[in-house]
Amino acid sequence: MTVRIYVPCDAAALALGAERVAKAIAEQIAARGLDAKIVRNGSRGMHWLEPLVEVEVSGKRIGYGPVKAKDVVSLFDSGLVAGGDHPLCLGEVAELPFLKRQTRLTFARCGITDPLSLDDYEAHGGLAGLRRAVSILPTDVVKEVTDSGLRGRGGAGFPTGIKWKTVLDAPGDRKYIVCNADEGDSGTFADRMIMEGDPFVLIEGMAIAGLATGATKGFIYTRSEYPHAIAAMSRAIDIARSAGILGTSVLGSGKTFDMEVRTGAGAYVCGEETALLNSLEGKRGIVRAKPPLPAHKGLFDCPTVINNVISLASVPVIMDKGAAYYRDFGLGRSRGTIPIQIAGNVKHGGLFETAFGISLGELIDDIAGGTASGRPVKAVQVGGPLGAYFPRALFDTPFDYESFAAKDGLIGHAGIVVFDESADMLKQARFAMEFCAVESCGKCTPCRIGSTRGVETADKIARGIEPEKNRELLADLCNTMKFGSLCALGGFTPYPVMSAMTHFPEDFVPTPLIEAAE
């Protein structure tokens, strides 16, 4: 029986030498005349163990990692194809604590299947949701998604079912599904992992969205920095179309839905839905005034659903298992699971999918294992470069939308970046303003000018120039940007700035200027 050896083709694993490892394994298989084949899977999301090589033995996957090309000969000498013992052996991968503690619904197949094998996808539950969707009315599909409690996983947390119903009810001969895959937040990689590790689940989710709303065309808008994701998604779409999953008759239903990938240049503001639409139409990526909402007049002035990758990739399991099954996870108005991306100064960085409600402290101290530097954690930024900085005093905060909002924070795309005690929070506040100034589309004054003035004001505080007056000015700028900006780029920049000032005031009292004469 042919032995299957899994080597990830995920970008994170490739960056750490997975291609060299795969080549070395192929050479050993040939040199030793072994009955074995290499399967290029996605990542399991345990990035400190990448490249993670797995071998299937008696129905179990035995892992080795992190593997370098120079380790391959010794792995084979130790009986890799039989799951032999070796200093890099991790045992059964599914039993590793980081994985075992997760509730993987959206990422159930990621790292397990061959991303471009439709047979693999179906063998692990794929297409069950779409088959159900083609057999019921569009209104019933929308109701199922609404009842599940699914909310936008891209940052805003808007109820997905309400957005779909708006588009379903909107008049129009042409409607669109747009997937926002412009993943630009610091510390985020969930969208990329899905596109590279389980692209068919996104295709299935978009097809269900199309059937539910009457849309016949879908676009995945992503950034040029994701070449592996673009290649995987494009190939998967071709495979799905050839198999009748996409096209003029989805799964033989007589209903039309097709899709394609479109690539942007990587502007952060194009993660905002109306700027994304402008870019998708070939225009400059600047924010549109609302109303009208994209659900009424979106892409090419047609009713348009715009959802994040994770939102759409969560739909197949909802349609397969039912709304009640999905809604049973989580708490309050935050239902289902959330793929949390742990990055920064941590021992165990990676993707951890779990039900809403886990505390921030458990994520950092337990799941992530504390800092890689060994120093105490000083701050954790949740929600990308526009997310608030939380000190240890707030580590008891449950990971859900309302709990974070109550502490003047936001979950965003659920990226976590950890900082140890060496971090200078005044510099971090300045960075937030600088980031906004660089990435602003320039359409509204509070964002365009306010962020530039914010950088100047932070520099004055750092140089000891009227620090109290300038702290007040910085807070006033934040207030203007928060309530006066046209979109969330300028509107959310105050979150990191004000949280840094509030929770770490000692970093905003610099050493006074030394006179030049001295």
C-alpha cells in the first residue's frame, strides 16, 4: 500500500523551507525505491512547527517538525514511512494540545486534505452544504444563515443573513457576490490559509451565497502579495467549473453561478468594501459615500453581497449541519467559532479556531505559551493595526464582539499581536497615525490631515515639547478622526492611539529636552 507523506504548500511553510524539504523527501523515496507519494497539503496552523511533515500510518497521521532539508535523510533512516521514532517526532498530530483544544468547523479540512483534490474535499464532508442549498428555496437558505447567528468575520461583525436578505429582496437583473480577500491587517493570515489550504470551501460558500440571493457572478478580490493563494484559488475554480459545481447549472440544478479571482495592488484602504468595489471596477481605490449601500447599488451599480473569506467559508458547515448546530457554539450575540490568529512575540504562533468566549489571557498565557523572549507581556493588540492595545489588566475579557466593544476595543479580523515589556507604546501610537497617513485614500479631511497632524503631535510628545498640551491635542485629534472620518481607516485609528495613552500613560511622559547650550 502506497504511503502518503504530507508536506505543506502553505506560504508560511514555504517561507520556512517546505519546498526544499519536499524535494529532499522525493529524492529519498526514489533512491530507496519506496512505495510512497508526497501530498502537498495546507498548513495545520502551528507555525512554530513548520515545515510540519506528516506520514499516514494505520489511519493516523504522525508528525515531524520543524523539519529542515538536512533532517530528511535521518528521518528516513529512522523509519519515517512507518512513523518511526526520531528527535523531531511529535506523535499523532491530531492529539497535539494546540490542535486538540480547538473547535475546527471552518478549518476542519485545512492541513488534512490535498487542497486541489475534489475527491478529498468530498470525502471530508465537502459539497454537502451546497447540495442542500440547491434543493431548497433561496429564502430558506437565507433564513438558515440568519438563524445561525453568523456575523461578518472581516471586522464589522454585521449579521450575514441580513445582508443576504437585503440583496435577495433588492430588484435587479444582475447581482454579484464579492469576497473580500484583501487581508491586510497585521498578524492575520486566516484568509490566506483557507485559499491555499481549502479553496473549495470558499467556492462552495460563494456558490451558496449566489443561490441564496439570485447572484450569478462572484469575484474574489485579493492582493498581489498572495501569489500562492491566487494560484490555488484560480486552479480550484477551474476544477470546480469542470466538475459542474460552477457554471450554467450548479450541480445540475439549472441555476447559474460562476466566479473568478481579481488581484489588487495591496492598498490597505481597499479592505473597505466601497474602496474595494472601486478597485474591482478598475477605478482608483477610494471610499464611496454611503448611502447607497452596496447591497442596493454595489458592483457596477448592481445589488452586491460583500463578505469576508471566513464569513463565506463558514456557510457550508451551517448549511450541512444546520443553523442550530452552528449557533450552539459561542455566547451572547457572538455565535459559532472564530479563527484567532496569534502572532508577534509569542512561543506558539498560529491559527486557533475556537468558539467565542475564550478569555484573552487564556489565549496568550496558555494557548500561545507567553512571549518568545521570555519577558512579561506588556500589551496585546487585537484587530490589526487599528485595534486597541489591551494591558494585562484586561486579559479577563472574553473574546467576543460585545465584550471587546465594552472595553473600547474591537475583534476585527481576529488577529492578535503580542508585545513584551520592551515595547514603547508612544512609538506604537505614532505608528498607528503614520500607518493611517500612508494608507489614507485622501478623500476625507479628518483621515488625510488628522493622521499627519497626529504623527507630528506624537513626535512633539516624544521630544518633551509641551507634553501635557500635546497629549490633549492628540486626544482631540482622535475624537475628530473617530467621528468625522468617512470610513473605518480614519475612524478606527484612534483605537490604538487612545488605548496606548489610557493604559500606558508612563510611556507618554518622555525625558525633557536637553538644551543645545548644554
